[in-house]
Amino acid sequence: MLNALTTNDWQRATPCPGWDVLGLVNHLIGDDLSVIAWQRDGHHGTPAPAGGDEASFVEWLDELQIEWVHAARRISPRLAVELLEWLGGAVADTFQAQPVESMSARVSWASDEVVPVWLDQARKVTERWIHRQQLREAVGRSSDLAEDLAGRVLDSLRWAYPYRLDALGTSAGVVRIEVSEPFDRHWILTPEAGTFVFAGDDVEVGPASAVLSMSVDQAWRLLTNNYDPNAHGALHSEGDRRAIDVLLRTRAIIGTPKTQLDGN
């Protein structure tokens, strides 16, 4: 896709405020460089400040990203594509060398504790996929919702739900999330010992106390702060309003929701 862009295309605004297409691509380059430096080479050149809360971490990360994209303005579109081609292979090699089941990774939107390495890998892949959709939107292309990738992305983003639903406590009931068009995903979360877990397909559960229904396009957008009800249609929800409020505010990215949303 990037090789087919014109000079004007590289200058088009993206859904990421302040970044044109080239700026967003350079952000991806920075992400890949960080993966290789941190996870392959053990070089932590930009460690997060210790002792801060989520808000201060988000502020620090935003400043770091802006600083990188600003400095990367020297990179030409052709060089940016060449760098991404090389970095993609190096990141894949790094991932393949990792013990994916090891409980040694951190994904702040999924847990306060360590998580399996595979979830951290999935987080990075979903970020690449999300930015690809934003780049497509910037140059006038529709979202690519082919199930082979979009399905895996949703199966990764869904891990934000149990983490946020835990705040409801022991009084909460079964929660059902229905995703459809152009393919289906059905997730049932049940309260268990003070936390929420995904119920297996062969597990009998009672009626849902809260239900959220949305399309694939709405689902990935909602979970990543890319959803606008005026542009992407209304969501359908019913049941326990406390649970629905948590579902509508859940994000599988670092940061907080842009706005409070209401289902109908």
C-alpha cells in the first residue's frame, strides 16, 4: 500500500492528531526499533519514570512519541518504506525467539500483573494493524476487515474486558459481547472468585445480565478510541447499566476513552 502512495498522499492528515501519513509511518518505525532494542538487545534507552500513575505514564509516553516523530522528519517516504521492510523481518525474528508462554510481560490495559509473552506480542501486532487501518482511512481506502487478521486482532483486544469488568465486584452477573459483520465473535464473561473470565464454548452459563452488540468495524474502533457514533453507527446494548458503562469505556490501548458513550 505504501509503495503505491503519491507525494500528496504522504502529506495527508491521519486520524492521529498532528500526524500526516509520513508521520504515522515514522511512528511505526519507532515502535519496531523499540521492540528490537528492548527485547532483542536488552537496551532500555528510554525507561518510563518510576512510581507514576497511569495518567503520568500516558503523558510521558505521548511526549516520547511526539519527540520521535518530530525527529524522524528527516526520513523520506522511500526510506521509511525500506526501513519498515527491514524492521518487520527483524521484529518477527525477535518474536520467534521468545518463550511465548512465559509469564514475564506487561500489558497495562489487560492486567496489573505480569501476563504471557504472547499477549505482549499480540499487543504489538494489533497496534500495527490499527495504524494500518488509520493509514488506509487517510488515503481514502476502506478498512480491511478480512477475518484472517481482523479476527486475530479482536481475539487479542478482547483481553481488556475482564480486566476492566473486575471493577464491578462480586455483584455483577454474566456479560455477553456479540460481534458480527463481516464475521462473528461471541464472548461470554462470567464472574468467578472476584474476577471475570471468558467462558469456554462448552460451559453452561445463565442468562446474561448485560449484552453489547456491535459490528467488527465498530468493535475494533471502540476498543482503540477510533469510534465515532456519528460516523460509524450506533451500538446496541441492554441490561445492567453499570456493566454496559464499563464495556463502553473499555480500551485495549494505553490511555483513557475520549468520550463517554451511551448504547441504545
